[in-house]
Amino acid sequence: MTDSRTPETPEDLDRRHSEKMAKKKAVRDKIVAGKTIEKGLLIVHTGKGKGKSTAGFGMVLRAIGHGFKVGVVQYVKGAWDTGERTVLERFPDQVTIKALGEGFTWETQDRTRDVAAARAAWNATLEMLADPEIRMVLMDEINIVLRYGYLPVDEVIEGLSRRHPDTHVIATGRNAPDALIAAADLVTEMTMIKHPFRDGVKAQAGVEF
Amino acid sequence: MTDSRTPETPEDLDRRHSEKMAKKKAVRDKIVAGKTIEKGLLIVHTGKGKGKSTAGFGMVLRAIGHGFKVGVVQYVKGAWDTGERTVLERFPDQVTIKALGEGFTWETQDRTRDVAAARAAWNATLEMLADPEIRMVLMDEINIVLRYGYLPVDEVIEGLSRRHPDTHVIATGRNAPDALIAAADLVTEMTMIKHPFRDGVKAQAGVEF
């Protein structure tokens, strides 16, 4: 079989590419121009994959880079990972951190204490949400606390709805309750496709903590 | 219908919870004890959802917090977001940043220039991978470059395989090629569940950039 078409030259390829990209840009510019609302978002990172807290931590640092004040409440782990803490402590004028969780729930094995810790963390969050200078609040691992019923999800959603309209709030953790997802503006599910733990690789500094 | 069982007291609830969590902890401790391998990981963040670059940025900062040196190569965007740059610049002794992308491809509309930029970014990456002091390298948005064929994926995988065995590498961007996923140790897909752009909300500092 012969092909009677003229073979495509590098110049043809470049031209086709340029046309395709110009179209993409036009579509994108139009979409961006249609977006005019600015408001504080309720953002949820959920799913079984990695990156939920890490992306929240990244957003906090980006907000710090923009000069914003931010608040971080750790709902479940006993303490922030040393790596994260060390970085956040470089910005003492901009970051308020509250680490009120008592460690993962299977570490404490004490429901009453976990509920009290969750309540204290929520009170700390409400304080941050009431501070007009704080532009972003990370509620790290709150989804787990909600999942176990340590805090009523309705109460949390109601409290968030009364925040300053410019304040962004991020809720992380697997198994985000449906009611929280319904109330959220931006929801990302982190899905695990492949994990090295399966092959015997241990948790490592910089990756897991 | 009557229920003849004794109603569960708060003490029963606490005891059941404690037993359940003790079991969870035992399972978890056993899993962790079985993980003994330490090695540099090839990590991929892909999918259409948000958080791919942000989680990479968060890992870089966590590594900085552990005292590691890290490298960042921006493959596609013209410049790092100001928020991210400002934060990374606080750690000049630990971070090397190369921003070699020329902006999103639909901005340049020039394939030849994009290919040259991708090649320059890859050369910068290889330099970082050859530096024994650098423990983590973020190849931000490299997946897009691979997707467009600006760099051959086989060449990239081969280059990564020759890195120092302790060095972690992170590749971000949607549409990660199958060959890269096959070569990776840890792959997370970020899936968009809900996005405020749909409701006319514009990109905002601290959230999108």
C-alpha cells in the first residue's frame, strides 16, 4: 500500500501545534474572564491516598508567602511532624499552631479523652475563625474526628458558616462526611494508585513525616 | 417489638472503643515493624484534581524542615507562584530552584521553544540528581512535558534510575505516562470531586497560586 499524502514536515507539526494551543488559550482565557467571585473557600482533602495533609501544609505555606496570617489546628496526631513544625516556626508572626490531638486514636484507646481533645481543637479553630486577621485555617485530620463522631458534623458546618467571608478553611483526612462534602466549595480525593509500604519500604523523613 | 437486651452504657461504649482501638494498634504496629527498607522513592502525583504541585511543594518544605537540601525544577509554568517562591527563598542554603518552563504551552504556542525549555529543565534536573547533597528533587509539571512528547519518557526514566539511591524524586502533573507510573514507587491520583470554578469563583491567592 502506498500513501499519496505529502509527509508532514517539522514546520507543519509546529504550525498545527501552534494553532491547537492558540485555540486552547482562547478557551482558557474565556473561562478565566467569566470567574469574578472572590470568597473564602471551604476546601476538603479526602481519600485513602497520600498528600491530603501535605497539600494542606503546602497551601498554608503559599498563603504565608502571600503575607497572610494563617492558623493550623492538628486534630489527631499528637504533634506536628518535626519537619513541618521547623518550617512553620520560621514564620512566627504569621502562623498560629495548635496541636491538640493526643495521637492517633489507636494510640490512646480512650474515647473520652479523644472526645475532649477534639472539643479543645474545635474551640481553638473557632477562635482562629473569629480572628479577622487570619485568612486561612487548616483543620488537619478533622475528617477522622468527624468520622468517629467525636464532634457533631452539623455543629462544625454551622461554625464554619459563621466565619469571616474571606477566610479559607481546609479540612483534611480520609472519610470526609457527606455533609461536609456537600457544604464544601472545593473537594479533592487523593487516591492511592501504588504505595511502597506494600513492598516493605518503611516510612522515611521527608516523605511520610 | 421490644428489645430485651440491656441498653449499652457509656462505660460499655468506652470499653468497646478501647478494645477496638487496641486491636487496630496491634495490627498497625505489626505492619510498621515489617517495613525495613529505606531508599529514595520515585513519587508521582497525577490526576485532574488539585493538590499535585501543592503536595510536592509541601514535601519539599518538610524535607527542608528535616535539614535536607532539595532541588526544584519547574517544567512548565513560566515562574514559580510568588507565594511559593517567597517561602522557599527563606531557605537559601537548602533550596536550589530552576524555573525553566516558558509558561503553559497554550501561552507560548511555539513547540520548538517548548521542547528546548523542556530539555534545559531536564539537564538542570540531571545536575541536581548528580549532586550527592541533594536528597529530594521536585520535577514540577514534568508529566505535562512528557505527555506532549517534549522529552522522551524512556530517557527520563533511565536518567532517574541512575540517581543516588537515597534521593527522592517527585514528578507532578496530570496525565502521567504509564511507563512513569510503572517505574514509580508511590503514585497518588488527585481526583476532582467538586471545584468552585464551576460556580464562577475566580483563582485566589493562597488557594490557586
